[in-house]
Amino acid sequence: MDGPEIGLEGISPRTQWTRRGFVMTSLVTEFALSMQPVSAETITTDTNGLDAGEVKVSVADGSIPAYRAMPAQGGPFPTVLVIHEAWGVHEHIKDVCRRLAKLGHFAIASELWARQGNAAAAKDPDETRKIMSSVPEAQVMSDLDATAAYAKSTGKADVTKLAVTGFCWGGRETWLYAAHNPGLKAAVSWYGVDRPVGELTPKNPADVIADLKCPVLALYGSEDKSIPPEMIEKREAACKADGKTCELKVYPDAPHGFNADYRPSYRPEAAKDGWARMLIWFKDHGVA
């Protein structure tokens, strides 16, 4: 993998994740518990013509489960790292991987909270937030590097054509990873929120824009209460000030999670337009 590797030097014992065990050793098989019942509008992508399923990704202190999908024939394929939302790699995130695979990509989503808890099994948002607040940023960056390295090791992923996309919590991590890995060609963030700054999460998207290694497309909803207009404006201003290639699109009347077809927040028109913009962004920046 061409991107940098993160070591454990300089990390305090509180954030040194090698001291932890792994809560999750395999992925959930359904949708997140706290997000049910599932909407009638839920999209389900079949595996016809695909090689899709759970894999293990070797990381600094063991292995984490991941879902990988790619065309059954041919390769190597342009590669997309998919960063999960606050409910982990449940059925919706797996389906996103299958949708990308149907379009000729090697798509992979690792369970980035595997050490801290099972977000898909959380019974309410408070439990999810507790898990989220315990995840060190350095761990996430290291595990994404490991995921890209795993993809390369299969011989089916062309990591010279590497992109990242993420949703909600993953949308925030998309910005951060775009500032971390110089091997990336493109990044697409879906409604990436800010997090409270602290020891485990020292920076937010606006803080890392000067360090972006690739162009970033960011998609937002005007009715997203977790992302006020000034947050978007701050990111946009930083992109312009630092001369970075960024495009920030705000969908009128769309709430947080407008691409999540399994939830009431789903807005088909915004979701379809965002998906189309993402694919064009990938193509325009060499991930096709």
C-alpha cells in the first residue's frame, strides 16, 4: 500500500488500542437493531455476477471483520473503501458495497468499531454514542490503511485507483482519511458531522483541509439538524483558502441520512442525484 502506516509511538495508554480485545469478530447479518423496522423503500442488491461476502482484515493488533464485493470475473478493479455510519457494517452498508461492485468496483467496508462494541446491536442512540465516543481517530486511520493493504493483497483491487466514501460518522472520517492517505484519488463524504474535539478525536474536517491529499465531494441536506449551515460554510471557505479541489452540495429539504433507504430519512431524489455525482467524481478523478 502506498499510503502511510500509523505506528503506536507517541500514543498514550488510553488511546493505545492494542491493549484492547475485540468485541466483534464477525459482522451482523441483518439491519441495525435500533433502526428497525426497515422501510418498504429499502433497496436490496443481489449478488448475481459478484463475488461478495465477509472477509478478515489483518490490523495492528489482530483482525477485524469486513464485507467485500467485486465482479466475479476479471480485475483488478478500481477500489472504494466504504466507511460505515453509526450502526457499523450492517445490511445497508453491505448493499452499498454490492451496488459499487455491480458498477465494476472492488468495494470493501471494515467494521471500524470492532474493538469498542457492536453498534448494530445497540438498542438505542445513547448506546451507539457511547461506543462512538470511545473510538480513537488514530485507530480508524490505521484500520483503513490496513483495509487498503488487504484489498491490494487479493490481486483483485487496483489501489492505484483508490477512493473512499462514507456516511454520517463515516462521512466525517472520509474527510480525515482524505487528509491522511496520499494514495487516494478521490473522496466522497455523505453528511459528515463534526465530533467534540478531545484526546481521541483531536480534529474535525475543517481542521485538516489544508492537508487534503485528493479532491473531496461532500453531500449535505439543508434540513440536517446535526450539520448547521455555518459548518458547511466553514469547510467550503477552508477549501477555497487552501486551494483544494472540493465541491459541497446541499440538497433542499433533505434531512440527515437522506441516502439511507432503509430509514424514514430517505429522500429518493437527493439520494439518486448524490449517487450519480459520486460516480462522476470517481470517474473524473481516475477511479474508473
